[in-house]
Amino acid sequence: MHQLLGTSKLSDVVEASVGNLVDADLAKESAKLQALQVKQQLGVQALSIANQAPQAIMSLFR
């Protein structure tokens, strides 16, 4: 009976540990995704600014 109780506790610990690893991986991947989304937004803004600059210069000659 004592060994069965120990196995049950071990199983609980292993299950909790796996859950913690999954949670940690999800948090890490979520942070990576957020960083990539910010980079993408900055790239879009940079292209927008770059595309506006020639138009502004050309408007000076009109």
C-alpha cells in the first residue's frame, strides 16, 4: 500500500512537471510570436515612410 501511494504521488509530480513545461513553452512561443508581429509592423511602417518620401520630394517640383 505504501509503494502504491508513493507511485501515485510520483505520478502527480510528473504530471505537474509536464504541465509546467508545456506552460513555459507556450509562454516562450507567445513571446516569440509577439516579437515577430512587432517586427512585421515596423517593417510595414518603414515601407510606408519610404514610399512617401519620393512623393514628398516630387511635390516640391510641382
